[in-house]
Amino acid sequence: MTLASRLSTAVQATVVGLLAAVAVLLLGALSREELDLAKVALLCASSVLTAFLAAFALGMLMVCIVVGARKVGVNPDNIATPIAASLGDLITLSILALVSSFFYRHKDTWYLTPLVCIGFITLIPLWVCIVKQNPPVMKILKFGWFPIILAMVISSFGGLILSKTISKHQYKGMAIFTPVVCGVGGNLVAIQTSRISTYLHIWSTPGILPLQMKKFWPNPCSIFCTSEINSKSARVLLFLVIPGHLIFFYIIYLVEGQSVTNSKTFMVLYLLAGLIQVTILLYLAEVLVRLTWYQALDPDNHCIPYLTGLGDLLGTGLLALCFIISWVLRSKAELDGISELGPEAP
């Protein structure tokens, strides 16, 4: 989604892919899993190659979408970001599956995975030389690391929650709903962030906030309940949450059938969790954009990674809470039913 607002670089894709592998290994170590050097090499090579190919494919796709949207007179903020978010997951997971399967089939060729890692690392100076020809991208290369790395760390905590709950009976079906909750929240907040950023680029200069955006911590009512253009878009995005989740819930139920819960209690909790997640994210989007703009930083580069990472963490945490509350209420209802039948038993 960051890529939808500005073009990423092969350097960042290579390095962040390697860091993602390291983060997974550290989380595995924290979970007391056995560390196998062959798996380490396979994971690093898969992550680096996947990140590189995904960034390249999405970069080309985003250029085409943004240019096409401009030609037909459509705001790219409304199109590029959700497409990047949706296709980003699909493309990245598809490439990761293909690449990791290939490396796994050739795991006996011990030099293959280290060679891929070393090859991509040695290409970094070439990418840097190319980037130097484009000063705006060079600026991103110098100062755009922290948001992406921190967002990756924040998202990893969401993954840790999922890994700790996915195998337990009371969380059955959570793996199916997690991408939907995280994806909807990430999509909507990325759209709003891009719109606010575009608004500031048009009507202000970096370091100077418009009069109506002077407060860093605005009243939530001013974010959702005014006639200001960004408030209107926030309301529209918020109103999309319930219908969107109902549609996804119905599709999941049709596809998965009895493997997912369809109780009314869970559905209400699920919709409430989605609404809370998006409300928090939209408010934080307004706060972070104002703070970064006041610091003369580009919100597209600095806010979207944080917010999508927080969206993953919030979505996974709230969804886990939905499952545990639903399980507790269901267990209590079953116990009450048994206690009522008890005295009548022969």
C-alpha cells in the first residue's frame, strides 16, 4: 500500500525481505522452535526473492494504474491504494508459495539458497547507483527505512497473536477471518491517508498545517461529524465497514460451510470489532498525517506503513477477542442448559 503512494526501490525490497526473514526466525526462537540452518537459508532466500519480485510487479502495476486513472480523470487515491492492498497480498503470497516450493524441492542443492541471498545483496550497489539519478527516490532511500521496518515489527505482533491462537479449538476459523479484518481496515485507512496527504499537497506546503488542521490531537467529532472534505470521506469509509464485512462474512460462510461459526452473537461481535478497528485507524490517520506534515515529512511514506501495521495488530487482537468472548458465552449457555436439564434426569 505504501507502493501505491510512491514507488518503492529494489534496495528496500531486498533489505526488508531479508529483515522479514530475520524477524520470523527471532519469533520462532522466542517460541522455542528448533533452529535449522538449512531452513534459515531457505527462508531468507524465499523472502528476499519474493520481496524483490513482488515490489517489481506491484511497481509496474501501480505506474499503469495511476497513469490510467489520471487519463480517465479518476482520483488515483481511490483506486491505486485498495488495488495495491488487495493484489499486494495475492501477488506476494502467490510468489512466496512458488519460490519457497522451488527452493524446497531443490533443498539438496546446498549452495542454491545462499547464492540467491548473496546475489541480491551484491546487487544493492547497482540499485543505489540507479536511484541516485532520481533525487526524490534517493530521499526515500535515505529516510524511508524506519516506517517500513517498524510497521513490519508491529505486524509481526499480530502474526504472533495468530500463531498462538490458530491451533486452539475456541479460535476455530480465525485464520479465515484474519485476512479479511486486516485487509478491510488496511484498505480503508490507506485510502483516507492518501486522500488527506493529497489534500495537504494541494492546499499547503510541508511544515505548515492549514488553519482547520492546526490541532495535533483533534476532537473525534471533528474527524467524523463535520462538513470538511476529509471528514466526509472518513464518514463514507466508516459506513462501508458493516456492509463490506457482511458481504465477506456471507462469502466465507458459503465457501467454508460448517468450518466457521455462524452464530448471531459472533456476527455482532465481529462487526463491532471491524467498526472499532476502522474508527481507531481513521482517527490515528488524521493524527499521524498532521504530525508528519508538521515535521515536513511526506505522509504517504511515513503514515501508511504505520497504519497498516497497526491495522494488522488491531484486527488480529480484536478478532481473537471476538472468538474468546463468543466461546465463553456459548460455553456458559451450554452449562446453563445442562443445569436446567439436570433435575429432570431420571
